[in-house]
Amino acid sequence: HKLLPVSALDDRGIAKKIEISNDVMPDGAVLIAAITSCTNTSNPRNVVAAGLLAKKANELGLSRKRWVKSSLAPGSKVSEIYLKDSGLLGELEKLGFGIVGFACTTCNGMSGALDPKIEAEATASGVYTTAVLSGNRNFDGRIHPFIKEAFLASPPLVVAYALAGSIRVNIETGVIGIDKNGNEVRLKDLWPSDEEIDAIVYKSVKPEMFAKIYDPMFAKSDKGEKAEPFYKWDAKSTYIQKPPYWEDAFMS
């Protein structure tokens, strides 16, 4: 198979040419954009990059497309601490990426219901519906039964696709949005540099943040030493009964 850029889809007759606006839902509409708790949110640089991209988008007056349901579900509560410390959580929240939990959500098919009006609009127009998430699973039906295809991306790209509103946009060179001065905005205008990311990580991602969250989880306890070596079965219990194969287990 030959690599074909999305910009060439309409030229080949594979898909209709689209024009992105906030008025008409386009083909390939991104109905779900989720920064999830899976693999790459364990890397603070990825999460910080998403926050910095959101900050630049807010400064330019961009917003996510109206049909995009967005969410942020970090795998660790430490993410919330350093995002708050750096001021980037508020930037993400402005674009609709507020924290909804600290565990599997959209990546596990638990994105919640879509807006019925959005579903009806997508059905009536016949557009191809998609989702973009920073998880590691995207097989058919996993993300949402109404979503036809799901694509995996880094946290900052999830934010970028929420702004673009369609998977059909050439995310590398295409127009993602129009700024408050009427200028076209592309990914290169939003993407943070390594130096910008490193500066935030150096300033706001601190060892004591991890200690605050994880030390209590592994606090020393003498409960195990005080526990009886054998479980005290309750003959009256209607939930747990001693299995019969334990009857002679300790006879010898």
C-alpha cells in the first residue's frame, strides 16, 4: 500500500472535499477527544505539552469545535498537582479538558453518552464519526458504539484534533482554526518547543509531589503480622463458605 496524505483523499475520489467551520459538522468529525489515563500520560512531558498547546490556543482565541466531547483523565493524581502548579490545568479546562477522573474512562469505553442533538446531527448528515484519544486501544466498538473509527494520538495531538474538529484535516500542515484576528492557525503555531516543555517540567514536576501521593499508599503496617494464620470461617455466612476440599487439607 502506498502512503496517501489525507489532503489527497478528495483528489482520488475517496472522500468528499470538506471545509471546516463551527456551523456544519464535517466528514470525519471528531466527536470524542480524550486525554486518557493510559500509557503516555505517565510521562509528564506529554501532559505538559498538551497544556502548553492549550495555552497557546487560548491566547489566539481558538476553541474546540462544538461537536467535540472532550475530557482529561490522568492515570495519576500527581498530574493534577503539577498541572495546577504550572497554571496549565486552567488552560486545558478552558478548552473543555477538565479532569473527569483518575482511571480508565474513554479508553475503556466509558466516555459516557454523547449529546443526543450531536448524534442526531451526525446521523442526519451521514458523516463518518471518529474519536481521538491518547490511550492504547482503539478496536471497533471499544470507545463508543456510535463512533465508527478511533485514532490513537499523543495528549497534545488530542487537543489539536479537538480544535480542528475532523480527522480529515491534515494535522501537520492544514488549518486547525482561525484566530481572533482572522488569521489561519496551523499546528506549528501551537506546538510547544522542547525548551518550553523542559522549563515547565523543571519548575513544576517535583519529587515531593510523587511522594505526597504514593508514600501513603505504601505506608508500613503491622496488620499482616497480627493477622491469624488461618481464616476464621463463619458457618452462618450466606456469602462465603469454606470449600469442601479444604476439609482434609491440613490433616497430615
